[in-house]
Amino acid sequence: MKRLLILLLLAVAVEAPACTNLLVTKGASTDGSTFITYAADSHTRYGQLRFCPAADHRPGDMLRLYNYGSLKFQIELPQPAHTYQVMGFVNEHQLAIGETTWGGVSPLDKGNAAGIDYGNLIYVALQRARNCREAIRVMADLVATYGYADGGETFSLADPDEVWLFEITSKGAEKGAVWVARRVPDGYISGHANQARITTFPQEPRRFKADGLHPAISSRHLDLIHGRDVECVYSDDVIAFARRQGLYQGKDADFSYADTYNPLTFSGLRACEARVYAMFRRAADGMERYERFAMGDARAERLPLWVKPNRRLTVQDCMALMRDHYEGTPMDMTQDVGAGPFHCPYRWRPMDFEVDGKKYVHERAISTQQTGFSFVAQCRSWLPSKLGGVIWFGVDDTYSTVYCPVYCGATQVPVCFEEGNGSMSQYSETAAFWLFNRVSNFCYLRYDSMIVDVQRAQRELEDAFVRDEQAHADRWAQADNDDPRLVGALNRFSNDRAERMMRRWRELDQLLLMKYIDGNIKHVRDGRIETTETGVVRFPQQPPYPAWFYRQIVDDHGEVLRER
């Protein structure tokens, strides 16, 4: 009898558009790893790590997919004979996928309700593909066969050898999707943040239809999977469809995917491309030339799709690049009056506002208070797959989170990240999401002082985790991927580090309360509040507001407050 296997899409999908991705190739990393990063930014997104075990399926087994937004039944797919284990956004073969949403032009941004949505597309691809090329093939086949239920998306894909960008949008009422995928050249980094980024792309001289390759797929070589020199693939009608819709009238050779399906606007530049600029400028030389573009001038020189970094990046460099408030640029969120007297780089929503009939915006930085979770996915070709793939997982704002290592071959999710351990409407003492949010929200009160304590604890943990993980990888580097001891070792390592992180953050939470209560700053030594020889707490510091803030108080209400 046919079995029905049910998947609730909340397992993967993120409410968008508000995400940021960085992509790093092997030649751009210090040790030959590939990396992708992902920040899932949503005021309603809960930070937890989902796990799906590998499974064998019988003929007739079906997968029921439910829309991530409405939870309504969406579509039913036949299961393959075997599906792979997935830990968060990385599978057992070290295939990692992230995304950002850009919507696109109407009515293509609405999608086709009968098809498969982007979150399910990620999840099914992770279960059925072993590398980037297979994932692109799986996703292209799914949307061609069943239709695509969402608007514009950019996917980041990484495996131990390659990194790809895959951009897709729906065909509106028509079944299917139009898409293009490009491999990031080795030695380069790329990024995207809710704006389509692939403009012109290499086009083949003719179209292929072949056994095992869906007719909607075109490439300059027949075999996407084994043709290693293939660097670009795209849907057969990506240009023809644009012509039929009246979106493009130029020459095929000049066709730009991004300009056609997601034309640049001020918000697309200032709120989206600016985040990519923020990453690029901290990793590569000469990026200042693109500052005007990032600040909203569409006539300025366009930010490239990828850049060559001025140094090879480590996993901690990737973490650092995901922590940014535009410091050092004209958009620096710590410097304007909105940051308050303590330079808090956060602005409560809405992002746009109006004064005296003129419209203004708050900056939309990489680091933002509404992040539910983020990760750095690391893939390493020289290690057994179960050990080689690591999802460095963190909850809440990227700037104040701690990235904790969880292996793609682990079969246990640490309790603090476990599904069902609290929710957006249910507090949990053992959930990392609530503990990290409590600390970060308290920091917003006196940010410039308190963030120093947070960063000290953050560096302490992450430095130790990276050292420990490298030693652990060396210890098991020669293990067989099927060694039953390996999985146990991976579970113990990830669980131990997560528990250590939670203990340290509880200590930090308590210290911050004691140190900064009531606007005072107590003296601390070796992590403890200082006292006199008689046990009395030393009189706290009471630092004044900055002079400019006092000036604003006087300008606003000075006659009432002035001494007489």
C-alpha cells in the first residue's frame, strides 16, 4: 500500500525578503574549504536547527509538501529509492544551500500556486543531490515538471569542490520558471542580499535535449554533472520568455537576467546591494569605487558579481564578514543621531519614514536585530564527508551571536538548537534563541560599553571552537566514513560545544545585569564584580552622556531643566 511521507516546510524555509549570503571558493580560503553563509532575517523566525535522517523508500512512496507560509498542502512528489541525511542546510555529502528573496517584476513575483516553493526546493534538493551540479539539475527538473510557486530567489550552493549562484523566478500563470546558474570562479568570492545579481552570462551556440537532462535545461556542454568545464547553465527560454512578456527587446548577447527580471531601484541598491558591498569592501581592495552605487546611485559603476579577495579567508573571517553595520562608510549606523548617546547601530522598523513631506530611510545592514538564525557552512574535500561538512550555527543577531560547530554527519541536534525547544510564543530556559536574545536586547540599552563584554565572550568561545574543531578533524581525518564510532564522536563534539556555549552565555547574561544595572557600570575583575576588603561592592562608574547629547537636551527642553 502506498505510504505518504509528510514534510512541513517550516523545516527549512525562512520568511523573506531579508537575508544575506557570502560565497567563498576553495582558492579563496586558507585551507581549501568552500564556504557559504546565510542570515535568516525575520521578526517571526525562530532560531532552531532542523534534522532529517537518510531514508530508503519503497516504490509508490510519496512526499507531501506544505507551503511554508500558509501550511496548506502544496504538492505531492514520488520519492526516490534513497534520500540523504540533512542537518540544517547541509547534507551528508557536504552539499550546502542558502538563499535570499528578491521577488522581481509583477506578476512573476507571485509564482504559480500549483508548483513547488523555494523552501521546499532547497529541502528536496538537499535530500536528493550530492553536489552543486546535481542540486541545480534537481531543482531545474522540479520546477519544469511541477511548476514554481514563488517569485525571485537567489540560491547559494557549495560542495567540497565548487560554489554556484542560482537565480530563478516564476513564469506567473505559466508552469515552470526562468533561471540561470553560474559557477563562481576559483579564487573569488561572491555575495547576494535580496537583489538579483547575475547580469549578462555566457550563452551556448545551440540547445540540447538529452536523456536524463530535462528539456528545459540548456548548457554549453551536454553533461552538467560530469562536464567540469561547464560554468553556466540556464533555462531554455530565459530570453524568449522575457521577450514574450515584453520585458526585453534587445539582442540575445546583451541580455541581462538581473536587469530584466529584477531591475535595480533605490531600495534594491541601498538596502540590498549595499550589504554585498559591505562584505566586498572588507575582503578586497579597490571597492571604494562602488560606494556611490551602494548608496543608491544607479548611474554609478556597478558592483561586480564576484571579486578576488586581498587575502585567503578563514572560517572566522567568514563569521566576521557577516557582522557589519556599515562601520567606516557614510552609512555607518553607529554615528548618526538615531544611534543615541551609546552608538547603538539598530533602528526599529519601519525602515522608511517621512518628515515634512520628504521620505527617508534607515539603513538595512547585514547585522540586524530580527535575525532568527545564521550559519557559516564549511565543506572540506580532504576529509570524510560526515566530518568534512560543518554548519557553524548561531541564533539571533550575527553581531552578537556565537557560531557553534555542528557536523553534517551528526545525528543529534544539540538541545539548545533542537526543534520544539521553545518557539516565538513560548519561552524556554534551555533554548539558545531566547538566551541570546535576552543578552542582545539588554545590550541595546548601553550598547557601546556592553558590546565589548559580549565580543570578549564571543571571541573566547569561537577561538576555542575553531581550535577544538581543527584538532578533532585531524584526529578523525583517516577514519572511514562508515566507521560507526565516527558518528558518536561527531555527536559528542557538537553537543559538548553547544553546552559550553550555553553555560558561558548564562554567565555573561548574569554579569551584564550586575555590571550595568540602573545605568551604572560596576568594576569587574576576572569576570566578577569587584568588592572592597570588607566585601562591599566598589562604587560604580557613572559616565556622563556625550556632550552632543547634552546639547540636544538643552536645545529641546533647556528652559525647563536650567538651574536658577
